Amino acid sequence: MLKWWIIISIVALVIDATTSNLFFICFTFGGIIAMITALFGFPPFWQSVIFGIVTILSLASIIPFLKKQFKSSIPEFKSAESRLVGREMIVDTDIQDEATISIDSIYWTVKNTGEPLKAGDAVIITGIEGSKLLIKKLNEQGGDM
């Protein structure tokens, strides 16, 4: 039975190394402890029970730790629209209520939430409403322009 625990441990370790998700490492831990019990002469039934218990305990202790680590290390995803909020720009066309404008070579529908805009006015993107960017003349925001 010892050779089976060695095979299970190595296969689980290889799978874990190739997938990088640290799930199969728990099976490796269980296999190592089962190998130790086999060396001490425990019957195969108890080796299997200990393998299962160690694997389950490893999963129960490692998964919450990994979730915490991944949540703290992965930056929050921001959509393209949300990255534009707060950006200042000059409009190249008159805008009463809504218009389509190009920002970084991407066309966006914008909704003017302030006074009518003339070409050349400085604006700030104040938010998002559905798929539209909300804009307002910059001097209405208390800006310097």
C-alpha cells in the first residue's frame, strides 16, 4: 500500500504544481501522512481513513486561508467606464443633453447633467448612468477652468 500513497502524493503534487490552485496539495499532505502510517504497519483500512481525515482537515484549514490571501492580493476590477470617472477633457462638439464623443479612440454616449456645452468647453466625467457617461462643465464643479 506504501507505493500507492507515494503515487497519489506525487500525482497530486504534480497536478497542483501545474494548476497553481493549491487544492491538490491537500491530497499530497494526506498521502504523506498515510505513507507514515504504512511505515508504522497500520492496516490499509486505517491508512485510508487517516488519508481522508488529513485531506479533509487540510482542505478545511487551507481554503479559508487561501481565499483571504487571494482577496487581499488581487486588485479590485474596474470597468472601462468607471476608470473614466473624474477625468477632465475638452469637448469638441456642442452638447445640449446627449451626444456621442470619442475618448481614447472609443466612442461613448455622454449625458450632460449641467448647462449646455459648447465646443471647447472643459468638462469632467462625474459618473455613469447605465452605459452613458455623465459629464458636467468643469467650472460648475468648482474647478479652475
